[in-house]
Amino acid sequence: MKSLPREQPRPTAVRVLLVEDDDDHAELIEAECDEAPLAISVVRAVSLETAGAALETSSFDAVFLDLGLPGSFGLETLERCLAYSHTCPIIVMTAAVSWELGLDAVKLGAQDFLPKGELGAAAITRAILFGIERKRSFFELERRNRLLETFAASAGHDLVSPARQIGFLADLLAEDAADRLSASDKERLADIGARAAHLRQVLRDTMAFAKLGMRVASKECVPLSVLIGQVLRELPAEDRMRVSLGNDAKLRVDPSLGYLILKNLVLNGLKYWRDCPSVVTISAARRGSAAHLAIADNGAGIALDQLERVFMPGFRAENDPRIKGTGFGLAICRELVSAHEGQIWATSELGKGTTIHIIFPD
């Protein structure tokens, strides 16, 4: 029987830095801390400067930070406090009840947000315990990500190198023993070289996919036409003629990640066709406070029973050996769209083409 994970011990006593310039508010918060079930020791700072000095010389379990201090206000206060210490959980406080401000503070690095009108012993205790645990979980996740990144880099090199050597040795044998090999032997060596090259590409795509979870999208307002223009410049002239852009739109995306998404989708649309070269059409429309992109082709299409799996890493809906690919293109697109908090899905009809839909929120 599998044992349950051991519960982490909760702190019975904590040391809190209270950054508050208002004496009345500070007294109320200290009084609520006295009533809390935790033994809370409070050290007060009346400015960011004194808070920074305290954080540099002493250890604290949590910081309660008033966002309105002399010389700074709002998220600027939080940014400056984070510069003093990234290791201590910060719980921001404000007299104004603004959940939008609270969400922005958490996105910036705060562990919690408490309106002063809702402060009480229970709320303070919850904020401290949850803040400490969230910060601990954050550092543990960072440690595991570093371990994964190190493993991916090492494994990528250690696996790609033998595959490269296999291809090199196959080419060398085919060249040195050309006069002693039969036609079928030459075909087999060529097949070994091609499979080694394919393996190298699969390994590279696997490593690239493994690292996608570490990417953070820095959103900017970018015209769709600019991103498509970057993709088209890398295509041969005959392929550029098969891509068209309908109406333009402004997207809130990371420029480099948005380019990678569109590049993968355009190349997929150009690649999968049977009887005649496919045409790719990109269009955009507004859907509320989001941009809806449709990248459509009139190529081979995808069978309905395979449509749900096309975004899985390594899955290829089209198994024509003449078409090169590793099955990671759409999986990479899914992860990059997810990094933008967007949505991606496919509609298709076998033999008539596929449309990839993307929603990029503003």
C-alpha cells in the first residue's frame, strides 16, 4: 500500500516585518496579530528604506507591506520591496478594495493581497501560513526546473552525438566500400543515414519541447502582418506564393513566440497535401477582448478520430513517408499559446483541409 506524503509541519511562531507608516493602522494590525493562533512577533518599519535595512540585517518569515508609503505608491512600492528580498513572502495591504490591483500585485511577485478593511486574526494567520507555503513551493519548483534544464542539456548532447556518429559512419562506409557494395546494400546504408538524421531532429525537437515550460511570454502589441512577414521572408519564392493574409489585426503576444507559432502552422499547412500543392490563408477577427486567428489550408486534412491527438508531442496524423516531420510542431504551438493564456484547437475534413484556430486575449 502506497504511503501518504507526510504533512509539512506548520510554524508555531513566526517573525513578521510590518511596513506601515500610519500609526493607527499599525496598532490595529499588531492587535490582530496578538489575537492570532500563531505566536506572531512583529517588527515595524515606517518606510521602504527602513524596511530594506531590516531585511538586510534580520530574518523574517513574512512581510506585510502597505502599498501607500512616503515616496512611493501602488505597485512601485511592491517592486522596490521585492528588490530588497526575493526570499521572504510579501503580503500587500491597501486601504482601497481593488481586486484588479491585488491580481497585479500577485502577478508581480506578492504572495497575497489583503484589503485593510478585511484584516483580522484569521485572515492574517491564513495569509502568513499560505504565503510561507507558496514561497516554499515556488523555490522547490525553481530547483526542479533547474534540475530538468540541466538534465535536458546533458541528455540532449549525450543522445544527439551517437545519432550523429551513426550517420557519419554510414556515409563513410558507403563512400569507402562503394565498389564492393550491392545496390541493396547502398540503399540500406542510405536508409541508416536518413533514419539517424531523423533521430537527431526528433531529439532536438524533444529537448526544445521540454524547455518550453520555462518560457515566459512578455506581451507586446504586434501587427499580425509583421509576424507573417517574418515567416514569409524565410520561405522559398514558390512557397511564399501559396500563403495569403486576409485582414490584419493587432495581437498581444511575445514577438518571438508569436513568430514561432505562425511559422510552425504555416509550414504545416504548406507541407501536408496529396494531389496538388496546398494554399494557406491566415485571417483574423475580434472576439470580445481577444483576437481570433484562423490559419486554414486546403491540403490533406485530418481524420476525425485523429483530430483530438494532433496536439500531442510526437503524434503525426499524416504518415506519408515522403513528408518530413517529427510530430512536435502542433505540440509546441499549444505550449506557446498556453504561455499567452490563450486557446488553440483544430477543425478539419479529410481530403479538404485543416484550420487551426487561436484565441489571443488582450
